[in-house]
Amino acid sequence: MARANGTTVEVLARLNGLQGTALKVGQELKLPGAATAATPAASATPAAPVTPAPLPRSSWPPHPPARALRA
């Protein structure tokens, strides 16, 4: 985990007040240079744009309004 974040086990232990290397599932750790553990880091890869679902064929193209017939 330390190597993946560009640091060492010793630095992670010191930042987080750990006495050993054991971690618990779900435990949040402070990382060097991170503002807070609760703030997610910005992703280097932008999210893919979301494309809206197409309209059903029955609703496109819209039908013109019906005209009243004169008798």
C-alpha cells in the first residue's frame, strides 16, 4: 500500500500513529500530501461522459398536432 502511494511503511505508520503494520478492514489512513483521509483524491483519468438513453421509436419524431376537420 505504501509503495502504491509513493511512500514508505514507516511514513504511513508515523502519519497515522500506528505502532505496527497491522491494519483493520475499513480503516482510513492519512497519506503524505493529502488534505484529509475523508477527501477523495482527484482522479488522473476523467470520467467518461454520460450519454442519455435514446427515446423510444414511438415518441420520435414527434407527431404534429391533429387538426380539426370541418364538416
